[in-house]
Amino acid sequence: MNPLRVPSRLRPPFSGRSSRRLIIALLLAAIAAPVVPVADDGTALAAGACTKFASTAGLDTNAGTEAQPYRTAQKLVDNLSPGAVGCLAAGQEFIENVRFNNGGTQAAPITLQSAPGATRATIRGQVFVPDSSNDVEIENLILNGNRAGSTYRTNPTINGDRVVLRGNDISNDNVDKICVHIGDAEFGEALDVTVTQNRIHNCGLLSPRSNLDHGVYVNWAQRTVISDNFFYDNATYGVHLYPRALTTSVFRNVIHGNGKGVIFSGTDGVASNDNAVFDNIITGSLNAPNIESWYPAGNPVGTGNLAERNCLMRDGGATNIGPQVGFTASDNLIVDPQYANAAAKDFTVPAGNPCFSKQPIPYFVGNSPPVVGPFILESDPRASSVLNFRSGALDADGMIMLVEWDFNNDGVWEEPKSSKVVWTFPEAGSYPVKVRATDDDGAITYGETTIVVGAQIPETPAPPNQAPVSDFTYSFSNSIHGGLALTVVSTSTDADGTIAERAWAWGSGTQPSDWYKFGTTHGGAVSPGWMMMSHRTTDNDGARTYARKMIFVPAVLPAPPPSSPPNLVVNPSFETDLAGWGTWQASLTRVNLGAGAPAGSHVVKATRTTGTSFTIDDTNPTVASASTGVTYFASAKIAAANSTSVGKTSRIYLRERDASGAVLRTLNGPALTLSTSFQTATAEITPLSAGNKIEIYINQASAASGDAIYLDDITLTAGS
């Protein structure tokens, strides 16, 4: 059973962000879970029963049977009918270009692969699937585009629909060529191509790098699936989505040590849209971020492109994700996958590494045995603690039927038979933990890890319960029955828990029957004189405290205190502007003192411009028509704004004018000696006649160059 054949039903013409997320979910649900990859040793494993054969020892005039094989791969593919499997002799090299002049059907594709044998067959030259040839599968071959004298720039070249490249080794020995090229605006858009479980490496010229040679170049295509491949040592991009790659899914690939990683791009009025790059391990890109985009000026920018849940790492802390233009990146991990031996191209990721589940599914023919990678969830396992274990058991081509554990190291598999188990070790020490998994074909794989268990952490006794603090407030109101009513409100608190019950008693509450459980508030009619009210508070641990207060009940409800008279100054604290204020021999500016301002956050700063005195004045009389027999009280907060004003004096002045505007008199309040702290200056005036006008201004005396004062919270109120 081949481990990865993406059903066509999973490759609909989706578009848009929500649809891309849907196709990601469908792909992950339908494709087998990831397993640990193996190093590619070139072993040929036949993927299907061969119906036609070719060998370098054969003749193209032969019948194409195993006994009488064709001589060339071209003759072989020309004679494949739908459902047929053409096999190239294992270990042989076919130096030729191969063009698929016909294809299969969706139900019965044609297949070209290696015949069973010690090593794979090689095609050295271009493999071309034109737009007219659909439903072609190329499997388990070495495809090398480095053929002497060849002028082709790409190999293999895929323009047909529903073409599958599976389990191949694809390269061109780092000559100036592209490896896999999918679709072309002129020669045919490719639909539903799958590139899976291949090793795609050493594609393109390394010195100098041309920025043109890539591992897979999705040029003009829709619904391409690129999964479970290894891309490494390619000149430029591992995966190049340019200029019109639509709804491509790139997932569970290792993309390591290429000139660049993955790009979303476009040009000439088109763009790559609705592509998803997710759950890959992209590391060591040499010349650019692991994921990036490029759209020339004036060109449409891609939409719906996603880069999610990838493991990313570049040497020296270099940038992993370029500016997110035309794509959105989320939930990516910047983490070292800890490859087993990247230099030897063994990209195995150890169990427990965050990138473990993102590894490619390896290519197998026949039953793929399960793999296991037991690990523990706890980072600091301790004796006598419940520990959570996972088997890491996965089967690429089927199901895990049974998982067994041995925690006692006695060779007896009789512990919990589940992939997720819990276990407790009674003492500190080093313990081997063994697991074995059996798949649906009966294959068994063993795994083992060693767990170092630390000493049991002593239990910290819970701190003693803190009793609640019981308290309440009270107030009076007029009772509907006459007299007064008392209302009490609980303000009890509990520092280390919650309050479970609040109860009330009229009097001292010495008897259980005295208590009423009325909750936070309680009250009732009361008689004049002294009385006691009691409040009981119980917390969630059962602790109780009491509050008792002697309360004097007046005969009648006290009159409310008089309200403060309104401030007649329209703009007293300069929070938004200087409206309503002018100056004499000074300039005014608003200053933000924050918490240092007496009222709000802003004050006004009056700075001397000339003379030996300067003022801030209301531009219009604050009182336009005074009342007779009323005294007006003025106040202001004043401080020296710099050291030159410290020690000098400041006052408030109130000027009275008659209705025609003639000055009648000016009164001033006491002088303040200025300091850098705000002080309150006051003044008052009782108008001579009703209808007169009252103005307010504030000065600094003995002024010199540089003097300045702060003013805030200026008031003028009418008293009695």
C-alpha cells in the first residue's frame, strides 16, 4: 500500500483564507500521520506489478515483456495504456529524454517506475509530461537532468494534470538548471499535480548562484500538493511559487540548506494566491529568510497566502520570516529541529522535539512498519507523581492496532495497552521505559527511552486560614411608617478565600435565634436613642468574626449639608486651551504637569515679557451682573515656574466696574511668597451695587527677566 496518494476529492478549486484553512484540515485528516524518515540508500522497491519492461540490454523491436524488454524508456512509455505499469531495469541508466505522449485516466493512470532490484533505475535527461498527457505517475526513479548536450532548462517538466512524482531522487548535479517545473502560461496550466516523498537536491548552479534554479518551481498551476519531500543543497529556492501558483499546499517537508527557502511571488500582472505553507521544517536558508515574498511595484499583491505552524531556524539568528507582504505568518516555531546528521542528509528529528510531528512520511513499498518514539510530557518528573507518557507510535500506511508498555524492565508486556498512559515511579532514579507497537499488518516495532526521576517534592502544608474581617456601614432614611429606618451594608472581606455567609442581629446577638441571614444588606424601622447592631461574617473555611456598633438614632433625619457653590470661572484649569484668559506684560502657555498639577494634568504658565509686574486676567468680567448683598470669594493655586521667581510675591485682585464699565475699585488678597510648590491665594469682594461687574486677575510683583509662574484651579464663587 502506498503511504500517500492524495485523493482528488481533497483537491477542490478552493480559494480564499477560510477555504485554505479548510483544505489544510482535510489534508491533515486524510493523509497518514507523520513518522520518522530514513536515510535514502537508493534501494529499488517496486510500487506495483510491472506490465511492461525496458532494459539497456533490450531492443525497441521487442514485445516489452520481462523476457523481451524494450531498449529505451521512451519506447516503454509510448506503449503504456491506462492502468499499465512500466518498469525500468533496476540499477540501469537510461541516457535519453523521455516524453509522455499519452496518459492514463483518473481511475487508471499510467506509471513509470523502477523494476524490483538492488538499486533504482536512472533516467539521465529530461522527463516531460505535456499538457495533453494527464494521469501520469513517476515513481521510485533517479531523475537526473544533467545530460551532456541537453538544452532543456527543467527536469522533470510537468504540464499535464493529475501527475504524481512519488519516491524519486531528483537532481541535476548542480548544473545551471531547474529541477521540478510545474505548469506554463504558454504550454499548459497544470492542475492537481502531487510531488511527494521525493528527495530533491543539488538543483542549480551554486557558484555563482543565478537566483533562477530551484528545487520545485510552481509556475502556472492550480491545486498542487507538495508534501513529505526532502529539499536540500539547491541553488535558490527549495519551493518557488511564481508567478501564478494558486491553491498550492506545501506541508510536512524538510527544506534545508538551500540558497533560499519558500517564496510567494508574482509578476507581469499576475500573482500567486491562496497558497498554504504549513507544518514544514525549513532551516538553514543561506541567502534569504526561510519564508518570504516578492511582488514588483505596480503588480497585484498575492492574497490568501498562509505560512503556519512551520519549524524555522537559520544560523546566527538570521531572519526567518520576511516582511509579510502578500502572505500572513502565524504560529510558526523558531526552534532547532536537532537533525540526526544533516551533513550526511539524515534529517531525523528526535522524539520530544517540537518539530517531531512535522517530519516527512518516508517512502515505502509493501507494508511500512510502525515507528515509535516514547516520550514523557513532564519536564521535571518526580517520584510518587503521576507522569504522562506518549508512545509516539505512527503507521504511514495503515493503523496502529496495539501499543504495549514495559515500565518494570522485566520483559513482560503487561502494562497499560494504550498510546497514552500514566505511570508513577515510587522512588527517584533512572528508569528505562519500553514500548512496542503493532500495525494492522502485524509488523512490530520497539522503542525505548530512559527517564530520570527526581526525588519526591515534599508537600507544602497549606497556610493557616485567615479569619475574615467583619465590618459594616449604616445610614438613615425616612420610614414610610413615620420616624426613621436604618440600613446596614456589609463591608466584610476575606483575604485568603471567600465569604460564605453574612448575618445580622439587632442587639448583641448572644442567642442563635437573634441572627438573621439577610446577606449583604439589612435594615428596618428604628426608634430614637442608642442601639446596638451586630454583624457576623463566616468564610469558606468556616471561620467566623463579629462586628458590633453602638448607633445613635436621631429623632429626625439630619438636613443634608449645603452643596458647594458653583465656580463662576469658565476655564479654571486649562485642560484643553487658554480660552477666557489674557495677560498684561506676559505671555501664556499651557504646560502638562501630569500628577503634579493641582487640578487635572495641565496648568498655565505666565512668563514676564516686560516691566516689573505681570498678570494673567480674565478677558471678560467673570461676573457680568453681581447680586446685591452677596460676597464673592476668589482662589487660585500658584507656584514659581523657575528659580528666579522663588521668593517673590503674588496676589489675587478683584476689580469692580459699574454697568457702563467704569472702574469703581480694586481689592486684593494677602500676598503669597512664591515657592516651587503650589500655594492657595485668596481674595473676596462684596459689590457696591447690584448689576456691577467683577473681574479677576493674578500678578507677580518685583518681576525681572525670566520670571514665570504656574497657575491652576482658579475659582470665583458667590457666597452669602
